[in-house]
Amino acid sequence: MKMHVDTAYRSLNKKGEELCGDKVKITRTKDSVICVLADGLGSGVKANILATLTSTIISTMLEEGATVEQAVETIVSTLPVCNVRKLAYSTFSVLQVFDNGDAYLVEFDNPACVFVRDGKLMELNSEYKEYAGKTVYESRFTVQPGDVLCLVSDGVIYAGVGKLLNFGWTWDNVAAWMVKACAKEKSAQRLAVSLSQAVNELYMEKPGDDSTVLVARIAPRCVVNMLAGPPKHKEDDAKMVRDFMTTPGKKMICGGTSANIVGRILNRKVETSLNYIDPLIPPTASIEGIDLVTEGVLTLSRALEIMRDYIQHQTDTLYFHKLDEKNGAAQIAKLLLEDCTSFHVFVGTAINPAHQNPGLPSDLSIKLKLIDELCALMDKMGKRVEKTYY
């Protein structure tokens, strides 16, 4: 079974600094996800440049097939060492999770990875390795759906030092906090934001150091099937509905015409909700055996807006509230962003005259364009996308 890795991160800048001295780089290759968290020496512009170079060099070299040894040697020979303190230019953690569940972690002077499985803190067996005169910890292990791995910069474990806490938050406190949080929150985004907020509060909203949280969650496989639009030829109605219903996974229908076709073929009642939660978004409906039934173009368009905003501002709790609203658009966005690992769209290509924009070619309806944008967004997030046209 192919593993799907949801990733999210959040950084707090040191008080008074415009740039963060930590840098996260997440790269999806054809068979793995590579997460790099680099912490540049000091803070501000210099630290930002060092961390950016470190994370970019490591992720690019690993993506191109280089070994960690080669990547570390390149960094050692490329970036300077602080003349005064003789300290490393940048510390880093690298987590690579392969599609088959194999995972590889290498850590150089960063706090250890927090690994939570089934509500328990897991201990990783690490080996000391020396690359180019630098000692790193290396771990090889296997992940399974539901696992959460959290990488942090040292600003996180020193949160509150000298203020609310004498010795800072400590790694053990961070690990214990993550174990509790994983029992309540499932998405990587919500975990990253919650931990970052806790760190900010301990610093009394004046971080004494750059503080970065990177969460990788191995998402359980969840296929979401969406049926949108009537088929070009009416005689294909039954085939489209049969294909949609016999494909394993959650079921979602977008569009009143589509819902009526499914209701007619399956001989099931389509019941429209009378709750107008948001006057700008049409109400949802229900059909026995279908997880979500919404209106078409207006709802889909709004769902896309929510998803774009969420991806762009995923560190803002405002967007979690938008996802948790009970209107059809928010329900589509939440299902696709937080639950879905594979997305299969059953697309009817009959043109609805009401959905035509005079500025678009006559053979391209607004709904088809929205579906293409939605699929592109899901693909960008590393989710498997499949389209079947009728």
C-alpha cells in the first residue's frame, strides 16, 4: 500500500527580526517525500541565507539521487564556519519517507525527532555516523498510517527560558505535548499550528529565538470519489452512476442535475436541506449511501477559494474555522484537504447553457474548468488524482 504523507510547518521569527533564521524545504519525488529543516547560526538575514542554502542543497542533492554523505560533504565545503565561535553554519534534520513505508532520518545538532504512534511516544534507534568530520545521527525505520513525526528547531525546546520557565520547555515537554495533541487533532496542519501557538505563548509572544515546527503525518488511505455533471449522452447515465457507486471510497456529488440522475438510477430520494447556513452558498442535500451532496458551480467555486486560501495561509487559525463551517463548500474543502489521499472524479461533459461564459470557448463549461483547477490543486498537494469522462 502506498503511503501518503501530509506535511505542514510553521515558523516564528525571533522578536525584532523580519526574516526567520530557520528554513523548511519539502520536496515530493516520484517515490518519496523529503522534508528538510535547517537552522542557520544566529538570527536575521545571515541566518536565513545559511539555512536557505543548507535546506536547498540537501533537498536538491537527495532528490537527484545523491547520498546524505555527499550532501553533508557539499555543505561542509560550501558554507562557512563562524570565525568567532567556531560553530557550524547551520544545523539540520532530514526526513525522507518512501511510498512503501520505509523512512530515513538524519539529524545534525537539531533537537531529536518526536515520533508518535497509537498515542505513544516511540524511540528511534539511531546510529552515530561521521561525514566530512561532522557527527550526525542516522535512523532507518518503517512508518504506518496514523504515525506522526515532528521536527523542531532549538527555539521550540527553549521556549519560555528565563521567563515563564527557568530552563525552557525541554524536549520531554514538547514530546509529551505532541502525544496529547495527536489524540485530539488528526491533520498535520492543525498539529503544526497548535504547537507553534503553544511555543509563542510560552515566549509571551516575544520569541527569544527563531522557532520552527515541521509535522509529517502518515495519512490512512482515503479515496474520495466525486461525480460532477451529466454525461454527454443520456444513455450513459446508468454506466456513470454504476462506475461511481462501485468504486471504493467516500462518495460526493456536485450539482443538482447530477444528484437527480443518481437518485433516479438508484431509485433513491434526493432530500434538500432547509438550512441556509450561508446565504451565498446553496444548501446541501442528502441521498442514501452518499456522503455529501452539494450544488454545482457556485459551491465548487467557493470550495476552491477556501482551499487556495487555506494552502496559502495554513498557519492562520482563521482558515480552520472556515473549514469547520457547515456549508457545502467548506465540507468539500475539509474532505479534500484533511481526509483525502486519492481523488477520483467522474466528469459528465454535457454542457449546461447556464454555466457558459461568453469569454470561454464554446466547448468548455465553467464547471469543467473548475474541476481541472481542483484536480491541479490536489495534485500539487501530492494527492493521487484520476479523472474519468462520460
